[in-house]
Amino acid sequence: MSKASNIMRLALLQLKGSKDKTANVANALGQIEAAVKQHKPRLITLPECFNCPYGTKYFREYSERIPDGYTSQQLSKAAADHQVYIVGGTIPELGENDAIYNTCTVWAPNGELIGKHRKMHLFDIDVKGGIRFKESETLSAGNEFTTIDVDGHRIGIGICYDIRFEEMARLYRNAGCEMIIYPAAFNMTTGPLHWELLQRARANDNQLYVVTTSPARDSNAEYVAYGHSMIVDPWAKVLKSASEGEEIVVADVDFSLVEQVRQQIPVFNQRRVDLYSTKQVPKV
Ligand SMILES: NC(=O)CC(=O)C(=O)O
């Protein structure tokens, strides 16, 4: 598709969560409506696990089929009602053979499902005196890369821990992506040190936009999300960011910056492929 415009308005919805799935989905729908009325975005993003508490013991109970489940149907309707693209954060997905995935769905303005990304790198960490989390206790990892086309702009989808893997971002860059969107829920151990650093690193290394959307911070929750949803531009500059609470972050991104940075700092033409391998195997 040809590029209709280089400017795209994004609205990142940093949402409060609770143990009540219906209330979480209703809150997301209300915030989508508010964002559309106030800001008229082309694309809206939601946080990781926006309909479910972020904890391994909850994933099976809250899991749903995609696209037939309740949350998918609500997001599809919201996209069609408001004529907007929705990168629907993540929900626990009940997949084939009863496996559970942490999955992002993407909806077009006609309500059609145009992308489904299963978290590829499971968040299994054990930081002494900090946080222990083991998604692999109940989740399976996805095996497929996911890109979508929005008005002629190719966008890669990753989920939270996926951002730590530069190889994945590089594959998206090589596949022509100008932006990577990561629904994410960093925490109070890793967030302060790594959240902004990783986003700016991925943006700088690959000369593209990086967008993250976190749940709002709830200090009483079992898993305390860091917040600070963010848009980083291809210069690695933080274009806009949220604080900790529930918030809508709005920004107009200019995709012409991607080409500008790639021309002015042409690292991808200057690689010493005679000295190191840059062979890319998977097809994205
Ligand atoms: N929750 C995650 O998937 C990742 C995270 O919190 C981190 O990498 O830190």
C-alpha cells in the first residue's frame, strides 16, 4: 500500500487493572472512546495483560480464544465503531492443545483482525532481593514474528520481555519496519534502570520508532507495573512519556524522520560484513 501520510497520531492508553475482567475491558473501552473523542488518533495502543492481573496463577482462568472470545469481540467492535486501529495490548490466549499464550491482537478500522502476536521470549527471571517471575510455569512461547501495515507504514509487534532481544528488533528493521510497538509491563526492579534505556537502544540501533504501553502502577498489586508508557523517535529521543498513573499519551509521529536518520547516519550501509556475519535466516 502507498504511504497516505507521514504523520500518524498515536494514543497510548496506560490503564488501571483489577481482578475483574469485565471491569477491565469496560475501562479500556471507555478510555478508547475518550481518546477518540478528545484526540482523534489513527492508532491506539493498550497495555500488556490489560484484562487480567499479571501473574502466572491467573492466566489460565482469564484465558480466551482469539478471535471468538469476549475481549477480542469487544476490541473488534471498538475499532469498527471508532474507525481506528487498535493494538490491543495483550490478553491470555487459550490456544491449540490447551496451551496458554500471552498474545497481542491488532484490529483494523473495519473491525478485522490484522495481527496476532504471541510473546516469543517468556519472562523467566530471578533477581535476588528483587523480583522472581516465571511465565513458563503456565505460558507457552510464540514462534512467529508479526508485522502489520498501517497506511503504508510497516510496524513490528513485540511484547515486553521481547524488547530485550536486539536480534528480534533487527529482524523487524530488516523487514522494512519503521516502528515497533511493545505492549509491556516492566516492574519496580527492572523498570527504573532498563525501561527507557532499552527503548532508546532499540530505537537508536535500528533507526525506527519504539512505542511501549504499560499498565498504570498499582502499589497494592501483587505485580507492581512500572508505568511510564513511552514513544521514542528514530533519533532515540523520548518524544512523549506518561507518569505512573492512568493516563492517555498522545503524539503525532513523523515517519519521514526514519528515512532522515537512516540517510544521515547510514550505519546499515557501513557494516563490515566482510568481518562479521549479518545473515538473517527467519522470514518476517
Ligand atoms: N514483564 C516482562 O515481560 C519483562 C520485564 O518486566 C523485564 O524485562 O524487566
